[in-house]
Amino acid sequence: MSNSSEPTILAADQDLVLRFWGVRGSTPVSGPQYAEFGGSTPCIEVRCGQRMFIVDAGSGIYNLGQGHRTDLPQEVDLLFSHLHLDHTAGLPFFKPAVLDSDRVINTYCGNLGGESAGPTLDRLFAPPLFPVTLDKLCCTFHHHGFEAGQTLAFPDGTRVATILLNHPQGSVGYRFEHAGKRLCLISDIEHSDPWPDPDLAAFVADADLMVYDGMFTDGEYPTCRGWGHSTWQKGVELARMAGVKALGIIHLHPAHSDTALRDMEADMQAEMPTAFIARERQCLTVGVPRAVTGRQNGRPAMAREMRRRIKVA
């Protein structure tokens, strides 16, 4: 995975676009066995036409901010699913925050009973855990708290629905709707018993794409019960019940190599052909069909988009 400059995404006004900057869970990993799916922790860029959101600030946010990107707004809205380290540790390495004195970063946190992320981030990014505090960065931070379940209303009229997820200390799922398309980001979550949860099924109903936490295999999950994560099988069950059209799996286990993940993806697509495992830097237009990853002559074939509506400058 190169750290070279990223091309500007020129999304059409009617497009709902996402790019995965980090798809790994718990801790970053590196090495040739992670070259295809990537090793950075959670960060997703969402574009509702020209309107941009960032979801989570794991180590993937470093690459989001690199290069000569001209499409980053001067005022950035950063939505946290929650504040565990793998979702926050990249924040002080986000280049626009470090170097741009005119940049404003609005953070939104909904798993702390209405409290903003500010006090928690101030404790995390301070000596002796971190050499400097966030107020030493060039940008200006504005921290906003809400309670999961509320709909976020932004000054430009954009609205984003939220839901509380089953995770230690809680996590927030987000639903973006734009130009008739629906995208749901559901991570970090541990499936309930019974499953699927009817409230969550209603939240993601008829989504064009649901991005879901599939950290564990069915064999790994029993020894990790209570850790706050799920499996791709439970993601497929939820997608089927809720009429979700496509499923993307994120929060990948740091021990799962490219080979293991390709095998999982093949098994998953045998049950749900429109499902896939997310790859770092992968960019998708929600609602645009994409060819599934398959096996050809016993070898994996990379997933590809059937149509390309994202123009790269």
C-alpha cells in the first residue's frame, strides 16, 4: 500500500460515495500478507454529492490527509462510532489538523450519554500518554455530543440517522441517505441472541449498502464472546432479514491474512453474491453494481466495479 498522493474524488451531485481508508480492527498491521486488504485501523470517507463526512479516526486517517488533495472541505465533520484507541489514535496525525491553521474539525460522539469526545480526547492526547495536547495542533476543534438514536442535523440541511450498537461502552451506527440511495455503517457491534435484532433491522432496512463488523470467524467467536464484535455470517443474516442489497465487511481481525480473507470472501459470496470484504483505499459508488470476487482456475480474482461513475482527476 503506497503512501503517495491520492487523486481527488470528483463525485457527481447525485452520487453517494465511500472510500475505505482503514478496515482493520484493534491494531494496525503490516507486511506482505496484508498487502491486498490493508493494515490500517478504521476510517471511512463518505461523500453525499459534494458533502463530505469522515467516520472514525483510526490510523487510516493518516493516509486520508496525505498528498495534494483539493477536495477536503475547510470545515471537516468527523463522526466517531466510539472512542476506543483503534478509532481515535490517528487523529493527531491527520495532516490538515496538524498544518492548517484555518482548518476547523467538528467531532461528533454519541456513545457517552450526550457528552462530547472533547474530555476523553484531551485525556488521551496528553502527557504522559502523548507528547502534546490537541490544542497545540494548528487546526481548531469543536466537539459535539449527542445521544445515539438521535438524528444529526447539520447547518446545510444534511441529516444523518444514528443508532446505539451493542459494544463495550457503546458504539454508534450511522445511516446516510442521498439522492435515493442509503448507506449504513454498522461497526463495532456484537450480535445479540436472538438475532437479527429487530430495531437494527429496521434501521438498515432496504439499504443499498451496509458496512458491517465481521472481525471473527464462527470458530473464533465463542472464545471472544463479550468483546463487542461479530461475524460475516451474522452480517449476511441481518442483510437478508432487512432487505439490504449489498454487504461490506470491515473491522478485519489483525491476524487474518490476505489468503484467509479471500477464502472467507468466497464463502460469503456463495451465500450472498453482492457481499465483499472491504479493502483499504477501495472506493465505491453506493447503488452501482459491482462484480463479485470469484475463483478462476483455483486462483482468486480481484473484485472490480462493473460501472465507474467516480471520475479520478
